[in-house]
Amino acid sequence: MKLSDKRCAPCEAGTPPLSPAEIKKYLRELRGWKLIEGIRITKDYKFKSFPDTMAFVNRVALIAQEEGHHPDMKVSYSRVTVEFSTHAINGLSENDFILAAKIDS
């Protein structure tokens, strides 16, 4: 099953973060996402105008709210940086990769 077809599941404190091998496997399913410090993934998106930028931010917000898993986003005029890390486990979970795939699709 593709990551973008999966649904996020609640991730409780005490759940172990993904192993480096699992992270590597999931990263191969995404395009353009970078692993940072082994505990978060990030991707930059570029747009032609501020309204395009904000439309993207709003679409991401709707997807995140629907899945119950939320990214950190840095927004400027024509660029958005999206970053995922599951704070409850201080690392990456499958949810981070599911949302990244949904955003890209």
C-alpha cells in the first residue's frame, strides 16, 4: 500500500521512533524530502506568488487536521518549508511519512 493511501494512527509517548533502516525505507518512497539530524524530515516548496503560497499552506492545514498529525511550517512570500517530527516520541513515526506523501500528492 502506498504511503499516501494510509491513515495516521495515534502515536503515544513510549512508542519507539522509527529505526534508521525504517527511515531509509520510507525516504525512498518520497521525493525531495531530506532527513535532518536523524529525527525529522523537511522539504522546501516554491511558488510564483503569495496567494499560491498561502493556498498551499491552507491545503496542508486541511490534510493535517483531517489526519490528526501536524507539521511545522515556515512561510515566506513564495516559499514554504514543511518539517515533520513526532514530538511525543522525539523522533520520526510512520505518520510523518504518511503526511509527507499526502502533501506531495
